Amino acid sequence: MVPFFLLVGLEIKREVLSGRLSSWRLVTVPAVAALAGMIFPAAIYLVVAGADPVQRAGWAIPTATDIVLVLGLLAFLGDRVSITVKVFLTALAMFDDIGAVLIIGLFYGHGFSFPPLAVAITALILAHVVARFWRFSWTVLALLGVVLWGAILEAGIEGAIAGVLIGILIPFERERPDNTRSLNRVQSGLRPWVFWAVIPVFALFNTGIDITALRIVDILDPVAVGVFVALVVGKPAGILGSLWILDRLGMPVRQEGLGWGQLVGTSMLAGVGFTMSIFIASIAFIDHHLVTTSKLSILAASLVSALLGFAVLRKSAELTRSRSPGEPR
């Protein structure tokens, strides 16, 4: 999954420098919504999981949103949803990715080892110096990236973090977008490989569920119930609750093409946690049965969230157009 997280790092840097996260006014609303959309489902999961420390280890599973699937669903709606909806949901999912990466690195490592951590920090500093001040070299950056990756693994931190850090280091040149050093060029070249190779391979090897090992009673397992309720109910509840508070405080929550109907639909789509949630489940549990149960619940919750969000956004678009008969359909 390192290439996937590398793409996440590239997306984060591009949005911070020139996109949807480039000013505090653009950042505040989706950032707060994403944070609430992580805290609330995690709290619901912990309540349902009870006091068992093994089951409680999966608290981060319902905190993530799968940006790839969510944007794919929006693509099916086409011009039925405004660009404002797509921008808001993309920014929300971006902050979700940032939060998920931090959670993986801080809570799902295997105990810090400081000597390799010092090596990782040194490699990171050298890579930054090479990328910014010296004559740029993909070979040198790639070698330092491999050293960074290996050192992070040895330090007891989830290796996917290396992908994000390497992505952030790649130069971004606004004035020369077609240059081979351009972050945009790297991003566009990497995206097809990640979407059509890395993610399908990950899904093939990690989404497999041994149905024969499951029992009917497993759908009532605290892990399964906690993940399902947290994604389908907790995620939109946390996001909408925070947006309501921000709206009452006078923040620019409702914009042109982004009313409460669209906000309800997008918050439901945020419950689609497929790729990242499955990844967290695979490292959160040692017990194979818990991993299988949580994966099944993730798939079910993601399907329900996708259907609900899709239906609400489509209905909202129909109501909006029926009130504006003069607009092109």
C-alpha cells in the first residue's frame, strides 16, 4: 500500500499549495467536519465493543473514508451534483486520509525503536535538502525514500507513512506544470497504477472473506455491530453535527450548490470506508476471525452508506432542478 499512500501524500501537498486547502477559510469547515466524522464513529465503536481490549483495538476502523470510491460514486451522478459538492467532499476525504495516516502511524505501530527512527529522520532531512536546494535527482530521492521506508519499518511505525512523507517531498512547480519535476506530472503518472493495479491487488489479497468460517450469530458480534453502526450512523452524525454548529457560528457551511440536502448526502457517502478501513482492520486484529468479521461489516456498511448517499444526493438534485425549471437539465 506504500504507492497508495505516496499518492495520498502528493494529493495533500498539491491541495495545500494550490487547491482546496490553500487558505484557512477553505480548510476550516471540511477539517472540523472530518475530525468530528472520525471522533464520533470511534466513540460509538468503543461503546459497542465494550471492555474487551482485543475488540477495542479496532476503534479506528470506522474513522476512514475511501476517497477513490466516493469520488467514483459522484462521477456517476455527473452534473446532478455541483462542483461545490465535489470540492467539499474531496476536501473532507483528504482530511480523513491525513487523520487515518496519523492514526496508523501513532497507534498501530509495534513500539518505537529510536536508532532506526533517527536514521529515518536523517533520510527525511537529506531528501528534503536534495529536493529543495541541490540539483534535483530522482535516483537520489528514490534511494533516500527506500532508506526512509526501511528505517520507518524498523522503528516500529507502519511503513505506509513513508509513502506519504516521500510524496510530500516531491517538488511542486506552479510556473512549470509540464516539467518532469512537477508534482502534477508525477501524480498523473502514478494515479492509473495505483487505481488499476495497487488497489485491486490489495483488495484481492485482503478483502477475501471465508464465508464458511462465519456463523449467523457473527452479525451480532460487537466488532461487526460496532463497525457497521459507526460507519452508517456515526460518520454522518458526527459530520452533520459539526456542520450545524459551524453554521450557527457563522462559518461558510452552506454555499451555492451546497445546501443541507447535499450535505446530508455527502456525509452519508463518507461512511464508505472500504480501502482504508480494511487496511486498518488487517493491522488492528491478530485474530483471523475478528479480521474476517470486521471486513464483512465494512463491506456491508460501505454498500449501505453508498446507496443512501447516492439516493439522497440524487433526490436533492431532482428537488433543486424542479424548483428551477429554467435551468438546463
